[in-house]
Amino acid sequence: MERHSPFIITGGPGSGKTTLLDALAARDYKTFEEVPRKLIAEQSKLENGILPWNQLAAFAELCFKDMMNQKQAASTSDQLSFLDRAIPDICAYLTFGNEAVPPRVTEQAKVGYQALVFTCEPNTSTYVQDDVRPYPFEEALEIHRQLIEQYQSLGYRCISVPFLKLEQRVEFVLAESYAHLGQTG
């Protein structure tokens, strides 16, 4: 099971996670989209949509359900798979928002993923503030720090993806993933 558990790519908003995952998908690796961003886009269209800046706990519950489905789908894959954020992110965002983290969320955050987590740090050259990413750059950095702290407290080993050219970042992630699994790419 450990071999088929997905790798998580996380980091503060606007750090290039989605671009990195798109590049991995282009090389035929199994990838899963960022649940919070998808849900924000969907919920923003609804009259009483549940959004993290006004209903964080309820939004986290929506994320949890979709992320559980992603984790299950990724764990049945016979190939390397990568998630754009995962359940430990919910723990970090709830903590950052001074909300209680439900015990079942913490329990699920600790299992079903590779122990090695890739982190991407926001940088001023790529960060764009928008309707789905309303945080100023300094807050994006604080969220990034909170994410790393949360993942480490859950027992994960975080490794920072160096901000290199996209193809070099892809090669870095693949090399580290295969090394973690004791394989060559």
C-alpha cells in the first residue's frame, strides 16, 4: 500500500504547485487537482456559497469529502500519483484560522500518503492575488510556514522544491519520489 500512496505537493498560495502538477500530468503521471481552488470557483457561483473567508469550518468539511475521494482514487493507482494539496492542508488552514480541527480530519491526515511531502514556496515573481487567492503576498508566506509546521507535526518529512525552470522542478520531484520509494525512474 505504501508504494501506491500518493505524494503530496503543497505550499502557500501562488507557489507554482498547479503548474508543477500540470507538467507531471503532461508526462503521464497521475495527478489530482487542487480541491480548495475548485470548490471556491464552484461555491462562488452560488447565492449562499460556502467560502473559506466567511465559513472556514464548513468549507473545510467540503474539502475533506473531496480529498478523501482523491486519496482513495490515488491509492488504487498502479503508477506514481501526485496531489495538489491534501487533508493535512485542511488541518493547517483550520489552525491558521483559529478553528478546531475535527479528530477524524487529523486521523485521516496522518494516513494514506507518502511520508515525503513536496513544498513549493510562494515567490514574488509568480504570485498573483485574485478572487480565488485573496491573500496579500506576506500572508501567503505565513500560510506556507503554517503548512510546513502542520505537516511536520503530523510526522511528514517536507522537502522544498527549488524554484528552478519547470522541467528541472519536474525532474527534482521525480528523482526524489523514486529515491523515496527505493526505485530508479
